[in-house]
Amino acid sequence: MLKIIGYVIKDLLRNRWTLFYLLFYLLVGFAILIFSGDFSKSTVSFLQIILILTPLIGTLFGVMYYYNSRDFIELLLAQPIRRRDVFIGQWLGVSVSLGTSLVLGLGIPFLWYFAQYEVAGDQFVLLLLLGFALGTIFTGLAMAVSVSTDNKIRGFGYALVLWLLMAVVYDGFLLLALIAFRDYPLEKFALIATVFNPIDLARITILLKLDISALMGYTGAVFREFLGSTTGMILASSVLILWMLLPFALITLIAKKRDF
Amino acid sequence: MRTFITSWCWVLLYLTIVNWAYAKTIKVCHNCDIRLIKQAVELADTGDTIIVLEGRYRESNIIIRVPDIVLIGKGRVVIDAGKENQAVVVFKSPNVTIKNLTIKNVPFNSTEELAAVNILYSNGYIIEDLIIDSTFFGILVEQSDSGIIRGCTIRSGSSIDVYEATIGNGIHLCKSNYALIENNVITNMRDGIYFEFVSNSVIRGNYSYENKRYGLHFMFSNDDVYVNNRFEGNGAGVAVMFSKNIDMHNNVFKNNWGMSAYGLLLKEIYDSEIKHNVFIRNTTGIHVEGSARIIYEENDFVENGWAVNFLGGSYDNYFYHNNFIGNTFDVAYFGRINNNRFEENYWNKYTGYDLDRDGFGDVPYRPVDLFTYMVNEIPETIVLLRSFFVQILNFAEQVVPVLTPADIYDPKPLMQKWKWSGS
């Protein structure tokens, strides 16, 4: 499996896609830090990128890479290697190279910024970690979707719909639910609903680290108490890990059943 | 009658001159005949001057009972109340001056308001250049008119996480009119400056920061002016309540950040003017509740959570030529419009255009966006803060307003930041 991961990473490097991705993040990172000036503000801008772009790019990349390397995968499947290892290897290879581009692409501007101004950088580290996790999750989900169908268009469509559901529509339903049940105490519900979407979970975790959390009033206090506590932290991170394990399980299951 | 008055005047003049001529100076120091300030105060007659020389005086409950006394420190004079009682009390003695002293260690008491300087029933007091440290209350003035408190530094000396009720107020005036509070620095008290039933007074050039509750607190105090003050990082900001005719000019409200912190809290305020103030990074810039006929002119609201939060029962508030820059929410609004108006303000979130180049946007600006409206109605929806979906909704609502109150809008939003007129 390690060999496959290594091969995928090498392939992506040769493709220059990761390099392009890295350059894009570098550009965005420097641009935001230079032009926004205010530290807390730039964190919020980065948050938007991490929440929207990282999952989207992960999704697109996952699908694209899978369909592009169909021939190679078929070749590998003919070899005496476990099917699971082939697909999981592909997934991990793509997400590691994407994640590295993200961490380097935003990390270098951060380091440059810290060298100039002495500010606490723990929220940036958290931002990178969450970005990495989101990228991995969405690449995996996209791979799972594309493994399940040979039709490229359909695969792309499903993967994009999945991203749309998680990044946009989920919040819409959450909002509808909050409005529909406004007569009930909703903090607990909001908390649970947020924890079970990785994008929302990442958003809230970062927001609670910023001063903007004072705006969140009583609801924010409930969140802070929960996510600040050890059990909350453990639960939140285990939900993220579960989300990362979900593509793993899906890919293994589909790959086992499918006839290639 | 006239002769009667004239003769009285003569008598008064005579008395004053005699007094003045006979007014003596009492020196207090460690090697003098009089070693305690208390002794000096007991010896002093009307119009005397007590000069305290440099040194540390461990005494408390110094009570001045004669008028026209001047108590003045030379060099660094420290009065250490030793956690026993209040330090200096002026009781029914008009025109007393207290100057250039350091007062320390006034203890907490749960039944009495022990203060470093306590002025009771004494008009015309002047308190200048005091440094008050480790105290329960700082300067407490009750039923005394026409006084001046100037250039004092007051701090409680308590550690940060002490319970609010165990700290007193920095400068506390109660039923004392015509006061001038000028150039004081107050920190770490409960309320920096607290006015109860104080009218026709001026608060000028003070710096009140990191107090547990309010930097400045007004209750039932009419016709007051406060200008050029800075209020920074106070637990709950500044509160002006149940008062009329207050002028608030050129103040800075900064970093009053927290769950229930306001830059400026207005409750039941009528006929007032808020002009040339700067509100930076407060959770809520101005919180308006039940207030009427207030003019907000040429203020800057920068990077607040909510720039302005309107609650019910506010009538005829008029916002004119203000700058709203980088606030998370510009205006939150509950209830009916009630003739509150926004006109010719600059909103950095305004995305309209100005085709005729008259400096005003051609489409009105609606400061209450959909998300602000929703958060007001259902506080839990704040969990969707900065969500992509909400941003899409906001945009859609801005193009075609459906839910947000249609009558709160600025008909002539400025295209460029408004420059204050000469202040």
C-alpha cells in the first residue's frame, strides 16, 4: 500500500497539479495576510477558504484522479494485491499530496507573518489541521462515489452533489429546523447538528477560538462549554476521525463487491 | 433694606479678611511637633492650611469638620489606612481642598461604603492629584455641590478575578450637582465613574479602563456633559440610564468585549446628543433601549460585533453622517420603526452605485440584513455565523428584500467615508 501511496504522490508531482495547488494557496495566503492587515479578520478569511475550497478541491481532485488513472488501476488489480490496498492507497496518496500543498501553501505565509509580528498562532495550526482533515474526508468521499460508478459524468455529479449537500444545503436544513422548532430550547439540537457535519464542526471550532465568539451569546456559551471540555474535544475529534473512516469503509466495501 | 444688605456685606468682607489674615499654616511631618494629620485636622480652624511633608502616615478616619481647609501634601505623602477604616472624610465643611496625596489600604466592608476620600454635605470641594491604591471605594461624594475632582489616579489593587461586589466604585457621586470630573485615570474598580442623581456636571478627559462593570455609569442624572473621555476594556462598557439632556462628545469606546459588554448602553435616555465618538471593537457599539429624541451625528463605528442594537420603545432616534466600517452586524432591530431614521451615513458594506456622482448611492441601503434579523428572532441561528449558505441568503435578500424590515433604510447612503466637521 505504501508503494501505491508513494507512486500516486510522485505521479501527482509530475502532473504539476499539486504544484499548481500549492502556488494557489501561497498566493491566496500572502494576499490575505498582506491586504487584510488585521489578524483576526484574516483568520476569518482563511476560514472561508478552508470551509468551502478545501472540500471542493478535494472532491474534484478525488474524482478526476480516479477516472484519469482507471487504466493504471485496472493494471494494478490484475496483480496479486488486495483490492482494498489499491483504492485506499490511491485515496491516501491524493489526500496526502493535497494536504501537503495546503499545509505548505498556507503555512509558509503564516510563518512569514509570525516572523514579522508576534502573535499567538494556535488558531492557525488548528486551521491547517482542520483543513487537512476536511480535504482528506472529501477526497475519500469523492473516491468512494467514483469507485461505485464507471460513468464519469455521473460520478462527477454525485460527488459535487455530496459536496453541495454538506457545504451548503445542510446549513439550509439546519436553519429551517431552527425556525420550525423555534419555540423549543434548541441549543443542544444545534450543537449536535453542528458536530455531525465536518464543515460546520470545523467552522464552529475556529469561531470559538476568535473574539467573534462573544457575539454568539448564550448559544455560544453552550458550545464553548461543550467543545472546551475534554469530553467535548474528544467527541469532536472522534467525529472527525469517524468521518475519515467512513470513506475507508465505503471504499473497501464497494471495491470488494464490484466487478471491474 | 439696602443699607441692611450693604452692612451685611461689609461684615462678611471684614470677617473674610480677618479670617484670611489669621489663617495659619500647620505643618505635619515625622519630626515636627505635629506628627499626625489627624492632630493637625483637630487643631485647624476655618481657612487654615495643613501641609503634610514627605513620608508615610499610618492613620485612618481623618475627619475634617471645619470649612475652607486646605490639606496638601509636599513631596510623596502616603496615607496608609492599614485596612482599618476609611482614610479622609470631609463632613459638613464647604470649600475644602485636598491635594497631592497618596492614599492606600482602605478595607472592604459589606455594610459601609468605605472610601479613600469621602465628601459629605460639603459644597465647593476640590480634590486634586491624588493617587489612590488598594481601596474599596475611591472618591465618594454625597450631597455636595460644585466640586472639582481632577488629575487623580484610582485603582483597587485587587486581583483580576475578584468578585464584582467586593470592589467599590472609582469616583462615585450621589445627589451632588455642578461637579467637574477632569483628567482622572481609573482602573480595576467596579464602576470607573458612577453618577446617581447628579445634574449639570461635566466629565472631561478621563481614562477609565478595565473596570469590572462599567467604565462610566449614569443613573437619574440630567443635563450632564461628557467629552474627550476614553473607556477601554471595561467589563460592561458604559451605561447611561434614566437620564435627560446628556451630551456625549469626542469620547472613545474601545475593546469593551464580552458576552454582555456594550460600548455604550442607553436605557431610557431622552433628548441627548451623541457626536464625534469613536466605537472600536465592542461587542455592541451602542445598545439603545427605550430611548427617544437622540441625535447620533458624526460617530465612527469600527469593527464592532453589532454597531447599533435597537430594542423596543425607542422613538425619534436620528443617525446622521456616521461611519459604519467593518462591523459584523451594522444594525439589529426589534419591533416597529417608530420614526427612527438613518440618513446620509457611510456603510462600508454598501454595494450600490452612484450614477449621478452626487456622493450619495442611488439605491437605499438596508442595514438590517437577513441574518441579523434571524439572529434577533431566533438567537440559536447564530450557529450559522459565517456559513456559506447564510452568505448566499443574505445576498439574495439584499437584492429582493422579503423578510427584513422594509422601512429601516438609509435613503442616501454616502459613497465615501464622512469626514467629521471641525470639532
